[in-house]
Amino acid sequence: MYQRIAHIALVVKDYDEAIQFYTEKLGFTLLEDTWQSEVKRWVLVAPPGAKECCLLLAKAANDQQLASVGNQTGGRVFLFLFTDDFWRDYNKLLEKEVHFVRPPKEEEYGIVAVFADLYGNQWDLVQSNNIKGNL
């Protein structure tokens, strides 16, 4: 038996501003951008080298969804971006003016810093001490 998580829906205010942030600021790849109706698109983005899971950028369609933009987890870290070179990626994000909520910290599992996306969702940037944790 084989199962996997393929996509994680991330509610956004606007497709184009979200695509711009994820591709230009975070360096993600735009995998797909397909119109499904006059107002709905199927937009997939993923970090370079990602093989299993990607983000589905889903535009808020009503007031309830709009209220959750930037706060899909009630203020907790929402997503975890693993890297094979923390300092390379941390410095790139700083150069692109990505806002870090918490500075880099050495933990027993590796190096981690928390940044916010364009809407305020919190992400961990992590380089694990366990090489398997970075795959």
C-alpha cells in the first residue's frame, strides 16, 4: 500500500500576489496555473527539489475563508521548509526582505528560524542534524 500527501491548500487573498511572493521571494517553482472558471484557478507551487508535496494556492471565496488568510493555524507555525544549507537560504530570504519572526536558533535537532509569508502564516526554516530529516 502507498499513500502520500500531495497538496496542502493555502488560502490566499489573491493568486497573482501569492504566486509572486512564493516564486520571487521564496524561490519556489510555479508548477501549474490553470483556470478552472472565471474566478477559480488551480495553482501549485513547490520549493526547488520537492518531490512529494506542494502548495495549492486557493483564493478565498467567501468571508469565512478570507478571515483565515494568514492565520490557518491560529498563530502556530504552519509549514516547515527543510533545507540542506540553512545559512545559504536564510541569507537569501533576508536579501529578499522576507520577515523573520524569530531569529536562527541552534536546537538539538538542528538550526531553525521562523519567518512569515506575505499574509502572516508562520513557517519554520529548518536544517536538521539528521540528514534523513532534510530529504
